[in-house]
Amino acid sequence: MALFDDFDDDMDAVAERARDADPGIRRVAMLNLAESVDPQAVELLLAGLKDEDAGVREAAAKALDEHSGLPAALGLIAALDDAVEAVRLAAIESLADKKEPGSAPRLIERAQEHAGPQAAFVRAAALRALRDMQDPAAMPVALSALSDSDMAVRREALGVLGYLKADAALPALLLAATDPEPAVRRAVMAALVFVRSGTPGVPALVAGLKDAHWQVREEAAFSIGKARLPEAVDPLMAAANDDSWQVQAKAVNALGKLKARTAVPVVAEALAHGSSNVRKEAAAALGEIADPAAVAALEAAFDDPDPDVRKLVRWALERCQAAA
């Protein structure tokens, strides 16, 4: 192992260190097992999850990120109950990467946890781990979790529903768009990325462009662009003048994805924005729209102080001139 040249690769020796009286040596042994292909490595790491020392348990949880299989996933699910926050956080970080189908039933059970000192954390963590699995069986529990008293649980439930992209979840998503917590409303905007033009989800995304919290507005603009919703062009043009440059950047980006020629004057104006991030998005959007009407504005931005902006301006100018 490159990081631990003082240790040999003999599993018996590593196993002995994993049982050493010194917790520092046990912690290093856990890290030493991260990339081991020996079947015994997972057994030792699972034992490490139950070590009396929190540092050893945390190291074991982190090392299990490198190991697949149902035993590793189930061990990490059990570690969500650990009394030490650092261990719980390490467990969920490793568990979220697993996508182990066999663990879905247990995760669904834990997503309905209503007992124990870490119950809300466990519910949120289980939903987070279920998100990338895109298992339809998780939909009922995710829908139920939208009424959970814990904000993090509601937010993670929306992640599950967003990944499932199920039309049947749309009514619940629209209701969640009025949640009092900005983080939850933002998750709604992200979850609605699957909506199609002319469906009830579009007004919710458009309304999100006027939310009181800038991150909700930003997420709404991003989802509108990704979903390619032409009816949102006018609201996006208004959002291109938002008080937040992050929202402006996403709105301009979305207008480019929509190839909205009516938005060329608004997007061209963003070429003079104080933020180079907005100017880059504006140049890229004008290139996507490829309207000769943008040529003059692009020529005026030819000497932008940011080299990345200049590169995009040249590319956009070529496309606009070619469309003439």
C-alpha cells in the first residue's frame, strides 16, 4: 500500500494490527484495508465498525466506501445508529455510493424509522442511499416522508422522487413546493426536472423563479433549462436580471438551451456583467442560439478581460456569423 510502506501486505499481519491494543494502530489498519481485495478485509472492517474507539469506527466506515457487496452495505446501515456523529456521517457517505440492490428492503425499513435517538438522521440517510438506486419500491415511503417533521428527511425524500421521475409523484411534488424550508423547496425544483412542456409541473418551476430564496430560484432556472420548457422563456428573461448573479447565470444558460431568439437582447446585455461567470454563460448561450442579431454585442465583448469569456465569445461569434 503506497500510503503505508511500513506495513507489509500480509493479511494476517493486518488482521493482527486491527486487533492491537492501541486504537491508533487499529485506525491505521482500517485505512490499510480500504483497497484490499482479500475477502477477509470486509470482515475486519465490519468488526471495526463495532470497535470501542470512535476513530476506529469512523476509519472503518470510510474504508468500506471502497468495498461493494451486501455485507458492507448492511454494516454501514447499522452504523447509522452510532452515537458519534462523525461515524454516522462517514457511514452515510460510504453507503450513498453503494447502490447495492439487495440493501434496498432494509433501507426502506429504516426510512420509516420512528424510534431511537438518531431516528430522523437514519430516515434521511436511508432515503439518501435509496436515491441513486432508482428503485420504484422506494416511492411510497418517499411520498410518505414528504410530511415528515424533519426538514432533512423531506429534502432527501424529494431526491428519491426526482430520480424516479414518476408522473404519479407530481401532485405531491407540487404540494411540497410550498414547504416553509428553502432547502426543501430547492429540492422540489431539482426533482421537477423531469416535467414536460404543457404539464402542471411547469407553473411550479416558473413560480420557483420568484422564490424568496436565491438558491430556490437558481435551481428552478437550472431545471427549466434542462427540461427545455419553451413557455418559460419570458420568466427566464426576467430572471436574467435577478439580484443574485448565480440565478442570472442559470437563467442565461437556460435561455441558451432553449435557443430563445427573443432573448438575445437580454442575454447580450449579460456580456457586460460584473461577474465573469455570468459573462461566460451569456457568450455560451448566444452561441447556442446562433442568431446574427447577437454579432454586434459579441464583437464588443471580443476583448473581455477573462480569457475563458474571450474564447466563448469567439466561438459564439463564429456560429452567429455562420447563421447569417
